[in-house]
Amino acid sequence: MAEEAFTCHMCGRCCDGEGGIVVSRSERERLSELFAISRREFEQRYTLKTDSGTFYLATREDGSCVFFNPGSGCGVHAVKPDICLAWPFFRGNLEDESSWHMAQDYCPGINPDVGHEEFVRQGMEHLRGHNLLHESGLDGARSLQIGDLLASLK
């Protein structure tokens, strides 16, 4: 059995919101249900919307996700956005070994000993298992839109 390519250390580095945590309409609906509020109210309280219509989770002054709690982790873990569930198996890290190496400097949970090929294998398994393989054109995170990449990674 292969070593795990990723084991979360709950350090919160992936929750710092840098670059923005994109939330699709279905994710905003899922999160609003958790708080028992309307999607619109959730959007007003917890998101920022760009001129192009993309929604991002709001961040605190320190840059962390509004739902990250130091010491205990994600406050919405059960329904967290797909982009959070997918980390670190993003398109760039799957298709580009140098991107995978850079991600290791950022995230202590990525195991460099498994090698990139095994990281990709486990990543695709993780993404398939959680129904996170998205086609392009959706309103979710672009780093999960890997439909055109699937053929080369099979």
C-alpha cells in the first residue's frame, strides 16, 4: 500500500484566503442551509462578489477565511466549499510537478516522498470519490475545472 500523498495537519495555511476561496451558487445554498438563513443573507454576511459575478468567502483582518477557527479548524467543515475539500489536489498541482513542489513549501501535509505520479493517482481518486471533477464553465473554482485534463491523467 502506498504512503498517503496528503494528510491534513489542520495548520490553516490553506484557509488563509489568499487568492480567494471561490464559492459556487450550490455551495452558497449549502452553507446558507447550515446557518438556517437565506442564500441572499448568507451572501451579504459572508461573501464578496466581484464585478464579474464571482463570489468569494469573506476573510478576516489576518487574511484567514471567515469560517476558520484557530485551534479547532474549519467552522463549516461538514459543508465546506469544494475547493477546500479538494486541497491540495488542484489542477496546477496535478498537471505540473514544479507546482506540486511549490505547494509542498506552503503545505506541511503534502508528502514529498510519494512522488508526483503517486500524488496525481491519489489526487484523482480523491477528486472522483468526492465528486469534485468539474467541467469548465461552472461558477466554481477554476482550479477544480479539469475536465479537459482528465484524458491525459487517466
